Amino acid sequence: METRELTTRAASLEELRAKGRLVTSLNGHTICLFAEGDEVFAVDNRCPHMGFPLHRGTVSDGILTCHWHHARFDLCTGGTFDQFADELRRFPVEVEGDDVYVDLTPRRDPVEHQRHRLQVGLERNIPLVVAKAAIVLAEADPTGVDALRAGLDFGVRRRAEGWNRGLTTLTCFMNLAPRVAPEERSAALYHGLSDVALEAAGDEPRFPLEPLPGDADPERLARWFRSFIEVRDAEGAERALVSAVRAGASPQQLADMLFAAATDHRYIEGGHTLDFVNKALEALDIAGWERAEAVLASMAAPLAFAERMEESNAWRHPVDLVALLEDAFERLPDPGPGGWEGRAELVETILTAEAAEILEALLAALRDGASAVELASAVTFAAAVRIARFPTTNEFGDWDTAMHTFTFANAVEQGLRRSPSRELLRGVLDAAMSVHLDRFLNVPATRLPSPDGEADVDDLFPLLDEQQRVDEAAQLVASYLGAGGDTDRLIAVLGACLLREDRNFHTIQCVEAAVRQHELLDGEEARLPLIAAARYLAAHAPTARSQRQTYEIARRLHRGEKLYEDDALPPAA
Ligand code: FES
């Protein structure tokens, strides 16, 4: 092989003309040379879509068509007409006498290229393109922050209806990513980004509002924001919110604005909206608060248009929980300094007592010195018990009811840890009422599993290949932890089990919140959220796992593996 500076001899022109196309291996590249009329072209022989050998493709009028999924490429530039594929790598060619030389100099920055491809994948909702980009971007930036920013920027400007499932899923997976095995992190990014794309597909875009011209007082804007949300004026609320960001409101002031509006009505949108607020704030913590204006603006519509439980029969009859809550809010004491010792008794009251008694117990706990976070933590724990003791005899859809309460309670607690306020404290009482409303979902309550010998945490994988191994999964977790098993390993396995399934929004929320709660608790209590997560996951597995299949294809391509064996192919056209 003769090499001249950056060009390499690839073939004899005469032989190429005689055969029309030739495949050759040069410096680790498999290159296909085409002789078309007087011209010679050199391209990567692997189709950029899924690796089909392009020497088996068809060339017509300068367009090379791959036979597997029929992607078309301009032979001259390598550009594709089918965005599910990618640009075909072409190599500059020089001909001297009978010698065809190919320039193998790398032409593009693969990370920058995949940033661009991620945009294509997001805009056109092409999961394989997103998966390929996620793998390269996660390799370049193992924190995933670069990819999160791209998904966040796309997601918040893309949907007129604002923040919803997709961005919440992305943020949940960003929170879980450091807790799963390094090789699973790009799968977490892929799932999160793909969900943003899937949710945005076909929706109307959002056109952001400019802040008010001139100076504005953040405190007054916060008042206006709440009053606009009150009358479901999303546009007015968005302008007040972005003006507050531009006026220099601190992250804590902005969190207070949003949480106050999210708790001015009871348990809005079945708890989802407050969880979305919390997730938007967590996303900013990771991506950077310089994105606050665009990201938080996407919360105005979800807050304004959320269903309010004042309008719900279950919260009004036979006991008017809204009236009881409003009375309790009037009498809400200032939270104590913490160090309160009535947690176990309060949890039992929340799980078993009538509504009025629960509210009195919550107020009494505050008077006895419970801090806002301590109170919230007790309610969240009670909500986790509902899932851990959820009998499989219930109607299947009721898993979601218990899960909604748990993730709402967790979001309220995370919010209070971020920025305690009397307004958000109302959310703790709302969460307790929702735990109370779910009480018949624990009748009969499933027995909490006791440790029973050694358990191998990897047995969760085959267990969750079968449907409804709910109690067996809980038993495995209890035994593993009881025998001193490593909780980090258990969380990584739960994460891997989650990442191999097709995305179920509620399962993702549940596992993420359970991991958060586990990390905040001590001793025996800390096991319960993980048991709850394993049960919820087992109830919703296995799925078809088609989304993971797409990711695995991207991973194999990235490793350079063949997806199709040449021998199995039909003859060249
Ligand atoms: S179009 Fe070429 S492999 Fe799919």
C-alpha cells in the first residue's frame, strides 16, 4: 500500500472501472469505491443507519440507496435524504494515472456531530438517532449535563403546554444516572431524551414571552404571579415569572413563588404539578440557573390549567377534606426547630385515623417542635408504606393512585428542604389527606417481608422477566438488605431493571422518589422505600423492551459490531 502524506492508494482505476465498485480496507476503514461515469467516489462501506454493507446498495443518478431500510445518500457529498440515517462519511479522492488515492484525514468532530444529531433526533422523534447521540455525548461528558441541557432547551421551548412528563422523566433519569453502573448512564440519558422527543412530537411550539420592560419588584411580581394562576391566566403568569427572573429574584424566591402557587389549591392535577415544579428546580440545579427564565416559564401553563381537588368528589364527600384543610391552615403553627420524637406515632395515625384526627395530629406535631421537613418526611414515609403494603388483589390501576400520593409527598418534602415556607407546608397536610384517601388500597395490607436468609440481588433480573412477581421481589430485597447487602448495588440493579423496560412514567417517578427517600432515612426505615420501589417495578414488568432494543442496536453500532452478516444478504443490484 503506497501512502503519500494524507492520501492512501486504494485501488487501480482500471480494475475499479471494470468492476464498477470495489471494497477495500484502509487503516481500519472499510471503504467502498464507486466508478460512476468519469467520476470516482469513496464512502464508508457501513451504512450510517445500522451498518448495512453499502457495496450491496444500488446507485442510480448519483444516489446510493441502502437496501436494508432504503436510506438514500448523495454519493458526491455523502448527505442523506433520510434523517433516520445520518450523513454518509465520504472520503476525498484523487486519481493519478491508474492509481486511486483516498484521503483518510478525519473530517469532523464526532462529539459536535452527535450534538447536531441529537437535535435532529429530538426534533423528528427518532429514538435510534437519540440513542447514538446519547452514547457519544455520555462518553465525552460522563455527568450527562451537556446532553441534559440540550434536552431541556429543546423541551421547554417545544411544547405550548409546558413542562410535563418528558422533562420530568429526563430529570428523574439524570438523578438516577450517578447511581447506576457507568455503562448504563447513556441508557438513562437515552430514555430521558427520547421521552422529551416523544412527548413533543406533533405538539404546538411554545413562543416565550419577554419580561416586562423596565424594573419590577420581585415581591410584587410574586404576588401577581399567584393571582394570575388563581384565575388560570397562564400568559399573565408567565410574564410575571420571567420578569421576576430578569429582575434578579433568587432561586429561593423563585421556588417560593412556584410552590406557593402550586399549593394555593389542593393536590392539583393529582399531585403531578407540584412534582413537576420540584423537578424543574432540580433540573436547574444540574443544568445551571442561567436557564431559569426559559425553564421556569414552562411551568406557567401546567400551574394555571391544573385540576384542583376542590372540584373533586373524593375530596368533598362524604367528608369535606377541603374545608378541614382550610380550617387547619388557619391554625397552622410555625414549625419547630426539629428533634421531635413523635414520628412513629404520627405515621401510624396518618395511616389509620380519620381525616380530622390526622390533621390535629399534624398540627400538634408542629407545636411539639417538629420541623417542616420532619413533618413532611413522616407523611412521605406513610405514603411509601401504602405502596410497600399494596395488595395485588387491588385493581391494577390503583398502583398509580398510591404512587401519585408518594411522589407528591416526596416533592413537597424536597421543596421544603430547598426552601421552607408556610405556603408549601400546606402541601404536607394535602399529602397526608391523600394518604388517608388511599387507605382502602391497603385492605388487606400486604405483610411487610422479613429477611429470610441470603439473597443474590442479581436474581431480580430473572424474577422481573416474569409478570407479577411483586411479593417475591419485595422478599428478595428484604433478604438481601437483611443479610447486610450493599444498598448501592441494590439501587444500581433496580436502576438497570428500570432501564431495560419500556418507559412507564409512573414507575420511573416511583423508583426515583424511592431512591431519594432511601438516602434520607436511617436504619430499618431506609429499607422500606426500596421494598416499595421493587414491588412497583415488579408489578409493571416485563414490558416488550422494544425501546431498550433500539438502544442496544446503537450500542452495538458504536462498538463497531456487525448487525448483519454479509453472507445472509441478497446479491448486489
Ligand atoms: S438504511 Fe442502511 S442500514 Fe438501515
